[in-house]
Amino acid sequence: MAAVVKSRIVDGVGVLTLADTSRENVLSEELVGQARDVHHLFLESGVRVAILAAEGSSFCSGRDPLAVRVPGTQPAGAILIDEIERSPLAWVAAVDGRAIGAGVHLVTACMHVVAGPNARFLVPELLRGTYPRPVAAELARIIGPRRMMALMLTGESLNATSAVTLGLASEAVGAGEVGGRALARALALAALDPALLRSARDDWSARFTTSQTTA
């Protein structure tokens, strides 16, 4: 099986990189399975903070259009999003490509989001005839229900600056700065007292207690 994710540990910070560039990092069963394996490896290695990054022009292009939907079972993407939301790790997203649909939902699962000049956030499903309820619910919580609906009705693509203004991203940085800034933020989190970091992470996870992910 070809590797569609990459991983490394830098100064105690885990780095999980989505690397299925041929499919724009779609949330396939293969990518999700490998990403979850890396997550578990980080946990076993004592990592407390991790970065979610991606190669290519797409950070994550959302749900897999080729996946067969099985009634009563969660799609692969929903499983990964749920795992990141409830992870004991503090996650920092390094976004410098397109995050589409469930890819946006994956970004919202991370505590801190660094967005670069190539970052674009869009949710086009409504215009394609489906209603992405879990993404819509999370966006409504973050940017407000009216802005969420406007975003989905227009298919508008938000750049890094707009995403920061709306609260979808934490900070916008220049070309070539995304990886370095994400690592700096992750190292700052890792330097916190473990109990303090755990409290912050527990509070972050608590906001997802009643969420339902069906990406």
C-alpha cells in the first residue's frame, strides 16, 4: 500500500502531513486509515502537540466521491474529524491550499490555524445539490448562521485574511511562512505546563461533545 500521509516528530511535536496529491488529499479510507495510525503513533510516543499539514495545492478536498456510502456507518472522513476533535493532543493546522467541504470541517477541529497566501476555504456542496449538515453546524458556531448560509449559497472562497476576520483561521502569514509559524505555535503549546495544556485541550474537546460528524 502506497503511503498517502507522512509523519515526523520535531522537538517533541508531531507533524502529520497529508500527501495524496494525486487525489487532492481527499478523505479516502486509505488516507484516513494511515492518518489515524500516525495519530496513535504520536500518542504512544508521548507527543502532546501535533501539526496537521498537507502537500500540494489542496490541504484537503473533502469527502471521497468514490467511496460507497453504507447506511448506518460513518464515512471515513467523519471518523478522522471525530478523532481529531476528541484527541488528547493539541492540534495546529498549517493550511496553504484549498480546504473544501469536509476539509474545512477538518480545519475547524484544530485548536490553532495558520493560513498562508494559497489557503482557500469553501463549502460548495449546497450548490451541488447536497446539504453538508456537520460542516454547516460547525461553521455556524464559528462564523454565525447567517454568514455560514451566505458562504454556502454563494460558494464563495475565503482567503486567509477573510478566514481570520471571520474566526475560521487564527492568523494569516506570508509566502513560505506557514510551516515555520505552525511549528513555532506548536512548540509554544508544548512548552506549557502539562496540566495547563491538558486543561486547555479538555475545554477545547468539550465543545465537540454534542457534535455529530457525517463528513
